Amino acid sequence: MAADTSTSTAGSFVTVPGDRHSEVGRTLAEPVPQSLSVVDQFGLWGNLGVSLLGFTAAMFVLQPPGGTSQLSLTAGLTAIVAGTLLGTLPVALAAVQGARTGAPAMVLLRGLFGARLSYLPTLINILQCVGWAIFELVTISTAADAIVAHVAPHTLPRWAFVLFGGVITALFTIHPLGAIRVLRRYATVAVLIVMGYLLIQLLRHPLPAFGHGTWSRFWLATDTVVGAGISWVPLAADYTRHSRSSRAAFTGAIAGYSITQVLCYVIGLFALVTVAHDDLNQIWGAFIALPVGALAFAVLAVRELDQSFADVYSTAVSIQNLRPLWDRRVLAGLITALSTAGALWLNVNAYQNFLVLIGSVFVPMSAVLIVDYFVVSRGRWDLTAGARSRWLMLVPWALGFVMYQLINPGSVGWWTSAWTSFARWIHFTAQPWMSASILSFVVAGVATLVFGRLARRRR
């Protein structure tokens, strides 16, 4: 890939048409190959829409937090579809930003907040990505251990699967565009076959009446699904900056992710009301116990490597917002080693609640990012290392974050207690119909319009 083949300049990034053998440059100073087709991106996002954790997360759709009764199947299925579409649309719009500018996700925040202020969300994103990379390696190894225990007990210890996952993750992150093409070519088809097989097997069992249950706390159930999708906004542009067009980026993200996430949650929901009997700890075992279930579940366990790949690669690219000339390959290798060590020696089960809390930071920021780019600034962002600070844009982000925490402060004890006390002090009571993700997104988006226009008047 030679720089003299460049066809367009977006901000401070030179984008070039790339062939199917192009690879990401080592630093942010190199031209950006745009070679990923809509099919490549459908494969990427289709795989990211499936997660072993997604099957168990269906429990929080069936019985939302704080509720004592279960949703009806009709309400649960509606929450899954609505939450997926609402959560994936911001991801697709962030994907368009990456394709248009050629900039990674955290570098896009230079245009929103300014270069220096973008360091704050960048550091938060690095923290959450490393945490999720560790968690994914633990998930992969736990799933592999469950399969081996069913097929050939005492064959391999769990730590061997952690090391295997770390090695494959490192290889993917060194050649990210090649990894995306491999996912599109092999993993996507296998995953769709497995998902179809699991769904058919579950439908062979009698389902309860679709109207049996309640619609109470429907929006809390929807909120669970919204959060799963919208959590990819801080990573989306890291991959779609290599898209051949913004239309391909949008279509690949919204179609690929929506289809597979809906399937994933629906399978989890049906498993809970049939073979797992409302016990989320039995879902994996129920899948493995199906005819050739161990093989099908092994495909899903191996596919989970795309999650760890995305977390590690986005960590490396996020660090490059702070140090643009650092080699992403070296960074990816070091981060993979750190994540693998963490998966071997750390107890991360309690850390999941903290990761969800960190993720809530990016829900309102996604609204600020999208509204400012498409409506207020209309794409005229300075993405250079000298971009001036836009302090006023911190206000709508903060307002949206406060709204989120007032409705859903999470499960970290001291944090939950602090926000509960604050809510009582301001006489705010969260209602069952309130969705933390949706309302915080709306509040942040509206505030961005107000403060964005105020800033333009001041200028």
C-alpha cells in the first residue's frame, strides 16, 4: 500500500482504496486502507452480536432486575427486538463516522472534546477494554472446560484454554483486517448454522403461552438489551475506518449485529423457559446435552475469540490516541499478555458489575458524539493532535450520565448507595417504565443541541 494511491483526505487521515490483502498501518501517521466490503463488515458485526454471555443475559430480559414476576414471552421478544434496534442504531451511526473520517473511535473524540480532553474517555475506554478482554478469556476457558468435562473429563486443565485463547487473540490483533476476513469467510456461516440448530432444537420443546406473564418493567428488560448493543459505540470506528464506504459501514453494522443479537437473546430466552427451567447456570449445560450439542457449543466457544480480539485491538488503537507513533502490533502483544495473565490469576466475577458501570459512561457520550457530528458540527471536526478543547461538550455528557445513574446505578455497593441517597435528596424516584439507556441518551442528545448552538453563538 503506497501513500501515492491516496484518493481522499479526511481530517488528518489519508484514506486509500485497499485490496483484499491490505493491512492496518503500524501507527496513526500511516495511510488508512479502506478495503472492507459490506459482506466483510456483516461478518464482523454478525459475530460480535453473538456472545456466550448474551445467552445468560436473557435471564435479565425474562425477569428484569428488581422485579418479582416474569415477563410474558411476547413482552420478552418485543424487548429483545426493540432493544437491539435501539442499541445498534448508534453503533451504525458511529460506524459511519469512522468510514467518513478514517479515524479510530477515540481519535474521533478529539473533534468532540478537543485533543487534550479526549484523553479522559480514552483512559476510561482502555480500562474497560482490558477488563472485558480478561473477562472474555475467562468465559472462553470456562466454556471450553465445560465441553471437555462433558466429552473427555480431566483431559486438559482450564489454564491451557486461557493460554490458547491468548495466543489466537494475539494473532488476530497483529493482522486485524485479515482476522475480519477470516471471520467473514468461515466463522459467520458456522455460527449461523449453530444458532439455527439450537433454535430448532429448543422449539421442539413445548413453550409456555406467549401471553402468560406480565409487561411490568418491560423498559428495564429493553434497557438490558440496549446496553449490550450500544456498548460497541466506543469501538465501532476502529474497524469501520477501513470500510469501502459509509453506506457499507452502516449496513454491515446494523444488519449483522441486529440479526445475530436477536437470535442470541431469543435462544437464551427459549432455553430458560424450556430446558434450563429459569436457571441461567443450566443454559450452557442444556446446550451441550443436545445431540451433537458439544460440537455446536464448541463452535460458539471458539467464536468468542472475536470478542477478545476486538477488546485487545481497540485497547491498542485507543492508546494510539495518546501516543500516535507507538506500534499497534507491539501494543497488542503486550495487552494480550496482560489480559492472559489477568485471566489466569484474577478473580473477575465480581468485576463484571464494575465493567457494566464503566460501560454506562459511554451511553450518554454516544448521544453527544452522534448529535454533535451529524447535527451541530455537521462533520466539520478537527481531528488533529492540536484540536482545541471544547469544554462545553462535557456538560451534556455529564447530564446524561447523571440521568443514567439516577435510574440504574448498577450493582457496585458503595456506588449504588451514593446514587440512591442523591436521588432521595433531590426527591427523584425512578419509575418502572424508565429506561436508563434511552432516557440518558435523549437527555444528552437534547443537551448537546442546546449547548452546541450556545457555543456557536459565542464563537
